[in-house]
Amino acid sequence: MIRYNKQYLNKLEEIMAETQFTLRYEKGHFKPGYCILKDTKIALVNKFYTLEGKVNALMDIIKLLDIDPDQISEKNRKVLIEVLETPAVI
């Protein structure tokens, strides 16, 4: 179940911290996502998004990444599986 609060956002950020990607909040007019620049993996989210927008953007990014649940810590594994099983928000 998606929860739009700071604690849930922190859990999603912890999952990203356990991957090879660097999570950055930047300002600008862009679609959130990830890119690979010269072996540097970066996930970008607009820092002016609302809390709900940040949660949805991180969930979409996490779904696109091929994260192995076995390589994530036990406390974050449940959240990762929950995110992967959540249908896309339209």
C-alpha cells in the first residue's frame, strides 16, 4: 500500500542508497528518471515536486531498475517487493 508521507519517502531513498545509483533532487523542467553518464549512475527527481510526486517518481524509477531483492537489506526488502507489486499510477 502506498503511503504518501516522509517516512515512506525515506524508505524509498534507503532502497536507492543500496543500489549503484546516486539519487539527486534537482530543480528544472524534466521528467524524473535515471541515466548513466560515463559509468556514473544517477537517478534524478525534481526537488520542487510535492511529497506525493516524489514518492511516485521514486517508485517509477525503482520499478525501471532491475534491483535484485536478495541484494537489499531485510528491512528494505519488504518495501521493495511492495513497490514492485504496486500497479503503475496513471
